[in-house]
Amino acid sequence: MRIFPLFLSIPLLIFLTVFFIPSFSLADRAMSPKDEMEMLDKEIHNILGNTQSCESDNQCQTIGYGDKPCGGFRSYLSYSTQVTDKARLDALVEHYNKLDRMLNQQNNMMGTCEAAVPPSLSCQNSVCTVRPFSLGLPVAQ
């Protein structure tokens, strides 16, 4: 039985450690756009959790969320500027929307091309609330 000489195994071990093991760990850390969108979605909704408290209507805002293949946003998220880090939310949503747009283009996605309309919000009982859609007509409350 022949034993591999020790002086050859150490350089081989160093070579394998330097060139092959890091490539496996980098591959494990790579995240697909879909996985990244899921992570961003969770983070965005965690930020929005209970961020609807307000003192005035102008604190109730919306942000376009997701990218429709025909253009425009898939939906709108509401939040209160009183308790939300707007710059952080804007950055996360912008990144999410870019990934969604990229996936739509890569996969040649098609849509119905209907427009998502941002909701009208008001501050009622210190909570940002969606106003009923009325087409300018009086709304029974």
C-alpha cells in the first residue's frame, strides 16, 4: 500500500482551499431575482406593518408597487409619513420595481394593460384610511 507523500498533500490542500472552496460559497450566496424580490417584499411589508397612524391627511401617502408588463404599477401601498422612513421605503420599493421590470422583460411577459389607480387616502381617527371611490358623486357613509 502506497501512502501519498505529505509534502505533496499540503500544496494540494492549499490549492483546493484557495481556488475551489470560495467558488462554492459564492455560488451559495447568489440570490435569484425572484428570491431577492421575495426578501424585499417581506422587508417592505415589515416596514409598513402598523405604520398607518397619522394626525393629518397629508401624512397619508401611497407608493407604486410592482411593474406591469404594459407599464405602470401593479398596485399601490399606503403608509403614513409620520411613522415611516420614507427614504428607506422608497429605495426598497424602487429596487423591487426594477427587479420586477427586469423579470417582465426577460420573460417576455404580457399583461392586460389596465391601469392601477392610486387610492385616495385620508386620516380618520388617527389612521390612514382609503377614501371610497366616488367619481365626484356624494358617497353615503
